[in-house]
Amino acid sequence: MYRARTRDIEVEVEPYYLEEQSDPDDSRYVWGYRIVISNHSDLTVRLMHRYWHITDQNGIVDEVEGPGVVGEQPRLQPGDTFEYSSGCPLDTPSGMMFGHYQMETDEGETFIVTIPAFSLDSPGLMRVLN
């Protein structure tokens, strides 16, 4: 589990490899990830926008952005959580993702909430530490 906390908004990420959707012989590797956003602040916030920075093991970068997440712009009151799952295909057996959400308070203030960096590693992949 990967975690980051910005202005008392916590983002937890749990990535997992989707073997049934992957086809290594065709250079297709797919991961799912579950995200839990928890509002520990005293403010009500709405998730307005998302940004992802995705890097494969060859250093190729893909940036993805758009309104909300999974077709929603969830509103979180103090103490609320929002959970969703999504996925990411790569052409390589490993990679890394990080990003941020743009949040907006009921008063109209916008701010950025960090999504922690997390690795995407195929099962059985031998890691080399430099």
C-alpha cells in the first residue's frame, strides 16, 4: 500500500497485476489499482480533475488527465472516504505511476492533492538495484 497526505486529504493506492488481461508474448502488461481517498480535514471537498504521469521500464512517459475519476467527481465531507478501481496497460513488464487530484472546497478554493508514486511490477520480474 502506498500513501500520501496533502492538507489532510489522504490517498492510498494498492496496485495489482492483471494476469488474465495481460499477454507478455504480445508485449501487453496490465495492472489494476485500487484507490481510497479519505477526507481527514474540516472542509468539504470535491475531486474535480485528475492527472497521471506513467513511465514504462524503457522511460517512455504517458500523461493522462481529465475531469474526475471513473466518470465521477466525488464530494467528500469531513470524515468521508471514496474508493474506486481503475487500470493501466503498459508495453513493458514494469513501470511507475504518480499524479495528483485537483480538489475544490465548497467555498471555491482549489488545491492539489498528491497521488503517491507506485511501482507496477509483473510477478516473477527480477529486480536489479543500482
